[in-house]
Amino acid sequence: MVVLVEQEEIRQGRARWQSRYESAASIKKNVTTLSGIPLAPIYAPNEAAANFESIGWPGEFPFTRGIHTTGYRGRPWTMRQFAGFGDATATNVRYRELLAAGGGGLSVAFDLPTLMGRDSDDPISLGEVGHCGVAIDSVADMDELFAGIPLDEVTTSMTINGPAIPIFVFYVVAAERQGKVPKMLNGTLQTDIFKEYIAQKEWLFAPEPHLRLIGDLMEWCSTNIPKYKPLSVSGYHIREAGSTAAEELAFTLADGFGYVELGLARGLSIETIADQLSFFFDAHIDFFEEIAKLRAARRIWARWMRDVYGATSAKSQQLRFHTQTAGVSLTAAQPENNVVRTAIEALAAVLGGTQSLHTNALDEVLALPTAHAAQLALRTQQVILEETGVADVIDPLGGSWFVEALTDRVDSEVESILLSIKALGDGVSMTSGILRGIEDGWFISRIAESSFDQSRAIESGERAIIGVTRHTSSIDAPLEILRISADVERDQVAKLKARRSERDEEMVQSALLEIRRCAGTTENLMPSLLVAARAEATLGEICNVLRELWPIWREPSRF
């Protein structure tokens, strides 16, 4: 039965609410999120969004409450642990351990020479081979990396950007050598070059040639590997560089819209493009802000895809994303505290509705994870899924006055930043604004300012870091960390030398010449890259051909 409340009772109720609000506000003023969003001391219905359409139902536009009507009841998130170290054989052992421990997918971490498109025997690679990920020089290494792991059954994510396309063709050829049909492959390739200029700094040449390669990849995958997602637009590195939550989300969504425009310019349909994109976000330590960020991300993406880019189907309006807990939140002091931080961040990602998740290991601030630490990181996700009950209810925080109000606030801030990015260019194309922001140093300036603000808050004591700025006494025992032997580099270089001596050099050189020819035309480069990969051309050889043809990039200095 509906009870009609008299106007006087409503007035008295509001007066009581106002009195309690003022009382709570007097206890501690000027409280904000880590990103500086002001927080009220208490939230109630009149503080939350009045328009239910902005919240909606799970599985329905604007997908604030999730892209699936059944939430995690229908399907749990994929536990996709990021791993790679030393050579391909050692990493293959770790992959088998993770899959045996219950991991649902693989995520490849590459070493720095590979990320920069350099071979292990390149003088620039000296001292870096195998240290921050796995060394991949040719298809032979990719064969070893996935030995005994059926690539048509396990989804694989590869975190690489500058040389992403040559690495991808190595992966495709490795699947062919397993006897798999490439059309059945499923997974993601990061390929997010905008983010490199904004935050991570691992590009090979100027933006336009990179965009040409990405366009070729999008076209080729749409026909040849339709289930594979050739672009994972990444906010993770933007946040790790020092941005706020709103900046992470705005810069990442802007990049995503830029790739949508790239696909449209190539003649792809909006439905095809949407199906090719996934996203990758950071789950930071501010619990509720991160939940609000992920909820706002889905809403904003759906709104822009429908209203700006004309996406009509629900699937083409849905934002799908992977999440990783925050590396920058980990501390070398009292590293056991990192287990707690990671668990809280992982829970935020889950309550925010992530589709897949990587949990950092407690020792990653010191080195690559040991096998024990990697297993504990995976167990963290398994405890959340199987013991806490948080996956039993669809979007359990939906309708929370605080969460909905914070979601609205993040939404508003992100929209403002998106419009600022577009205004940097011609005011119409998001791509023109991104490129101008890169050229002028606008993005790096914004991130530097936000990073400075965060550092100042820590140094002043306004923001606490347990074990570092507060509660610093510790009786922790020293951690045993994973160390990469110098033998890894020597062995990898020796293997590379042997493979070069065994291959058909004439075939390799012919393939490299074909890449050079195609790069000077408007032809799609993918077929020529596949031929080079099958001939055992190395990553460095392929990238060097393109470096000779295309201009390098030097970012502007901003102070």
C-alpha cells in the first residue's frame, strides 16, 4: 500500500535531514576523493540522480549497471593474470602453472627490447633482455611461448603497442603451426598508440604511420579473425603516470573515439568497429571512486556511440573492459600490506563490473613476481568470487545514494574534459584534438600537474601511505624476489644467431623488400608482414624497415 505523506511531515523530515547534514559536515570538512572530487558527509535521495534513465537496468542502455542482464551470475569475470619473464620457455612454464591454478586466460608481458621493436642482439637491448617480460624475437619464440597451449581454446591478451602488429602476425603464424585455423582465435592486442604518446612513451615513429598500421590491422581482422579484438584501449598507463580518475577515463575514452573515427574512415561499419574494441582500466585504492569511474565509463561510452557515432544495436553501444589493480599503490616498505591493497582494488573492479581482472602480486614493486606471489594474487580473485558472495547479486551497489551521486560527478567531469580535447582540434573530430594535444604537450602537461598534486598531498601528510608515511615500524622478514640471470640474455642471443643461420636468407630479404614496397603505397601491410613472419624474419628486422621509411617522433618539452 502506498502511503501519502502530508506536506508538513515532508517539511519536518527535510528539516531533520538538514540538521543532521550540518552536524555531520561540522565533524570533518573539505573531504575529497584522491582525485579531488569533493565529498558530502552523507548522501540521501535528494542528493542522488533524480533521473532513473541515467542508471537504468543491467544489460540495458546506458549500461551504468553492467552490460549483462545476469551480471556475474551468468558468467564470472575472467581471471587473466599478466605474466612474462626471461625467455619463452620459462614463461611457458609460468603460463601452465597459472592455468592449472584456475586462471581463465593468459596475458603476455614483453621485455623492453620487444616493446621497442628491437632484437635481443641489438646493442640497444644490452642488459634488458628478459627483465621486465618475455623476449620475443621471431615466430620461433612465439612457438615456444605457447607450446602445449591450444591457441584456439585459450584467450590471450598481448600488452604491446609500438610493434604490436608484427608481434600479432607472429602469434597468428604460431597458431597456424599448431594446426589451428586463425579465424577461430580469440583475444586482445593492445595496439593503443595514442596512449603511448600520452603516457607510456613506447612508440617507434610518428603518430600517422602508426595509425596507418592500426587501420590495416582493423581491416584485416574484420575479415580474417572476426572474434579477435585488435585494439585494447588503455587507461591503465595513463593513471599510473599520475592522472586523476576522471583524466584516466576521459583520455582513454577520447582515444577510443579516435579509433572509432579511424575505422569509419577505413569504411568499416560502426558495429564492426565496436566489436573490435575493448578497454583496459586501472583499479586504484580509492574504493568508491573507482567503482563510480567504471560505472560512468559504460554510460559515457554508450551515450557517445549512440548519439555521436550512430551505433544503434545494444552490442555496439557496450563498453567491455579488463582491469588491473594499481601498480603505483604498491610499496616496497611492508610489502605484505600490498596483499590488502590489491584485494580492495580487485573488489572495486568487481563491484564496478569488469569483464576480466589481473591482480598484482605483493612483490611486483621490487621485481617480477615469484611463483608463490603470482599464485597468491590469483587466489585473491578466487576468494572474492567464491567466498564473499559479491557475485551473487547483480550490481549490488546500484542505487546507492553515494555511488550514484559520485558516478554522476565523474560523468560530468569526464564530459567536460572530452569537450576540451575535441576543442583542441577542429572541434568536430576527436582524432584531430588528440593529435593536437600530443603535438602541443597538452596531455603530458595535465598528467604532470595531477601527479605533482598527488605527490604534494603525500609529502604534506594529507594522504596516508601505510608503512611509508604512517605506521612505519615493521618486523617484516626480507622477501625472496625473482631475479633474471644474465644467462637469459646470452642464451637468447645465441638462439637468435642460430635461427638466422638456419633460415632461408633469400626468402627473408625478399619478404622484407615486399614490406618496404607495400609501406610506400596504400596497400594493406598485413599480408606482407605474415609472409615475413613465416620466413622467420625477426621483429627488429621488420621494424627497422619501417623505421627507415617513416619519420621518428620527439615529444615536446613542457615545464
